[in-house]
Amino acid sequence: MGPIELLGESFRFPFIQHALAVVVPLALVSGLVGVFINLRGLEFVSDGLTHAVFPGLAAGYVIAGNPGLLPGALVAALVATVFLTYLARAGLSSDTATAITLSGMFGLGVLIVSGTGGITTSIETLLFGHLFTVSIAEAGLAALACGLAALLLVVSYRAQVFTAFDGEGAQGAGYRSMTTNITLNLAIALVVVSASIAVGNLLVLALLIVPGAAARLIARRFSTMVLLSVAIAVVASVVGILVAVVLSFSVDVPIPGGATVALMFVAVYLVTLTLRVRK
């Protein structure tokens, strides 16, 4: 079977359908969230929340195996969001609060992993995901988390846009910065939770940051930037999955889907950057 025929047949495989059921909703939401992350310079906060879910992944796996990954990550993400908010209200800068949360939560995750001998064989699953072995239940939970993230952004959309371009003006217009920040952090955390089972804890940032950054290179209007970011996220995710499948069958070696998707995002960004420089 040639590569073209294989691509056509790929969509019939249940494991591909499950992977797409996770990745497509994730790409739609991460494309939107990524725009606000890029405009507000929250890349480090996103990194902190990404690493903060690691102890939840580890604890969830210890308690219930793969089905426990998503609930465990969700609990950890909520704890990290509350902790970040508390530190910010205590007067710490955003970077300091994020660094404390990142190091504390990730350190806790390492302790959980180190104290449980049986989990050490599944570090690859925790860090790099298991995109091609996602169950229907996990796909449903991931889609639910993405839906909640999208709902948070829809409800606070005007406040998020206003704050992204003029934080002081947004406060003057009556939007509470604390509420706006918590809402966005929760949306980021939910995306991180959803992405953790697909591409893994270490590769989530590619989905959160790259689409918005690439779209900003070529878009001149906010609405165009949002559409481009979402389109980049969806196309790169689907193409990354298909490339992983074709390579796996071609070289007869399992290629990690999550890593391939992340590399596809980076490739899209590099192409976009090259085209902009040439102009």
C-alpha cells in the first residue's frame, strides 16, 4: 500500500479516529487561547501551568492507571491556578509566582514518581502522552475540558480582548483584572489538561504558543489572527497525526504521534517566519 492509499485508509482506523477526536477540539481551543497568551505575554505562565499538572498526572496514574490521568491533571491544574492567584494577590510578580508554582508542583510530581516503583515504566506516557492509544472515555473527557475552556473564553471574551490591548483601559471600563486573569488561567489550565493525554506534559507548549505566535507574524487584524491561529492549530494537528501514521508503516517503527504533532507546529512557525522575512 502506497503513502497516498495509506492516507486515505487511515481515517478508517479506530485509533486514528480516537486521536482526531482528542486533537481537533484541542486544536480549536488552543488556537484561540494561544492568541491571548501571545498578546499578553503569558508564555511563562503557560509553562508553569503545564508543568504544574505533572503531579496530577502521576497521582492519577497511581490511583487508576491511564483513566486516572485526566482527572488527576484537572485537580492539579485547579490547585495550581488557585495557588498562582494567591501568590499574585500577596504581591509577588507574575514571573516569581509562576516560578514558585512550577518548581513546587513539578517537584511534587517527581516525588510521587520516585516513591512508586511501578510508575517509573510509564514516565514516557506521562511526559509524551499516548495519542494513538487514547480510549473513547478519555477522548470524551478531553473534549469536555476543551468545551469548558471555550465557554470560559466566550463568557469573558470582551474583557479578554480589552485587557489584551489595554489593561488599564479595561479596568477603567469596569472589567476586574483579577477575574479576567483567573478566567484566562483556568482556560489555559483546561487546555493543558486536555493536551496532556494527547501530546504529553512536555509538548503542550507547542499547541498553546506556536499557533498564536505564527498567526501574529502575518495577521494585521485581531479577527484574522484568531482565524489563522485556529486554522494553523487544526491543520498542523491533523497533518502531524497522518505523518506519524505514514512514517510508522513505512519504517515499521512506532512513531509517537504527540511528538510528530509538536514538530509539525514548529515547522509551520519556521515556514511562516521565513515567508515574513522574505517580504
